[in-house]
Amino acid sequence: MSRPPEEVRSVAVEETPIHVVSILDAFLDWVKNNRAGTTYDWYRHMLQDFTDAIPAGLTVAALKPYHLTRVIDAHAESHSNNTRHGLGRAVQRAMRWAKKQGLIETNPVSDVEKPAAEARDLAVRPAEYEEVIAAASPEAFRLVIRFAWLSGVRPQELRAIEARHVDFDSRRIVFPIKESKGKRSARIVYLTDETTAMLEAQVKTHPHGKVFRNSEGEPWTKDAINCAFCRLKKKLGRKLHLGAFRKGYTTEALKNGVDTVTVSQLLGHKDAVMVSKVYAKVQQDPEFMAEAARRAIGRKSRDA
């Protein structure tokens, strides 16, 4: 009581250890309240892997870069570079958030080197799509693949669709701002005759909760879809993922003459940059590129 208030506060802070788990929990609470549900699920999964591997009761003061590096390296054989990169990024993001909030003074893992993220450049082509559909099973999995190919939705959006999101009169799926990626505006997915019919059947079967279910009637999860693609790999000899069908949708749209700005809106992007840099894989179609080269020469000839 005889100490000056400033000194009392300083000693109190120093004598109260801050546990790493407490910081991660606080960060997850913030993500849950301010980001989309799928973003929260991703962070929760990544941070759980980290907390399961670090010593119980580890404090922020005792947290060293080695703790994160060791966890990342421990998954070298069981996880892809992208997953290990994501794990490191998730922990660093949580600690960076805590520093900005004034919960900690320094970020002890800010300089940890992560495995380089590998670009997933695969874009499914029409012939390959037909091959996949013929080999995929059960029907519930084929339905997921078909809808991804025909709509261009993000994998997490496909898993999140509920009857309340679907406006059949306008032929649209509307995710409100709070449930949209980035939470800047509502995400709208435009439907065709075929995708509308697919959703009508699913909503009729599952009027409440997620409309896309596995063969056991449970909502599809990221891990369940990944396992289905692992089983499919045994038949095809190569591993695919739902993102490849979204890139295939983008590539086919561009090849069919849809401009990049419109394609970016169909995909739910704020501008055309991601379409040009990441999603457009027209170069993977040699015949299309050869024809484009012939058209380019033809234009030059006429201009000359």
C-alpha cells in the first residue's frame, strides 16, 4: 500500500504470468466475433495442433521461436507444406493480434521461418471432369464435385450452404455480410438451371442445416472431403481438391469469352486481380493457347 500506484501496477503485471493458451483463446474469441465461421474453424484447427504440442502451462515469457519451429517440423511427413505454413501463420497472427491489443509487449514468434507455401495451380479441364465424375463415389461426393464445377463456389461456401441462403426466385445463393469472406459485402453465387435443380432437391431433403451431406446424412467437413479425394486418388492416380474445380470454372469462363471483371464478380472477388494472378489457368490448355497465338498473329497481319 505504501508503493506509488505506478510501481504497484508494474509489479502486478510482472508477477502475473500470461499463458500462451490464454492468448490463443482470446484471439479465437475475437475471430469468432469478427470473422466468418469458416475462418474461425480454420484458426481453431491450426491453433489446436499447436497447443496440443507445447508444454502445458507455457507462458508467453517462456515462449521461444523453437517451440513453433519444432511443431512445424514435427508435421513434415504428415502434413503438406501449405498446411505447415498455415500452422505457423496462424500462431504468428494470434500473437501479432495480442501485441496490437496490448496484451503482450513483444511477439516472440514473429521471425519464425515457415515452409514456403506451394501454389496449387491445378485447374480441372472438361475432359478430366468427366473422368472424375465417372470414378467418384458415392453419389453424395459426386454431387459435391458437380456443384463445385458448375458454380465456381469456394469449398468452404459449398459446405456452408443452407436453405435460408438460397433465393430460388432470383436463382441466387446469398451469404449475408457476417457469413461472407472478409465481411465487406454479401456474397452472391449465381445459379444456372442445373445448379438450381440440384439445390432444389437438396433443400427438399434437408430443409434445415447444411444442404450438402455425405452418404451418412452428416454435413460435409473439410477433412471428410479430403478423405474422399484420397480414396479417389487410388482410382485416378493423382490427388485433386475442390479448389481445382473452382479454378477450372474460372478458366472455362475466360475461354468462353466472359471478361475478367465479370468472372471476378462470379467468384466473389472485389476486383479482377486474383482472377488474373491465381485462378485463370488458360495456359494449361495447349490447344486454346495455340489458337490464341494464331488469332494474335492474324490481328497483327491485318493491322500491318
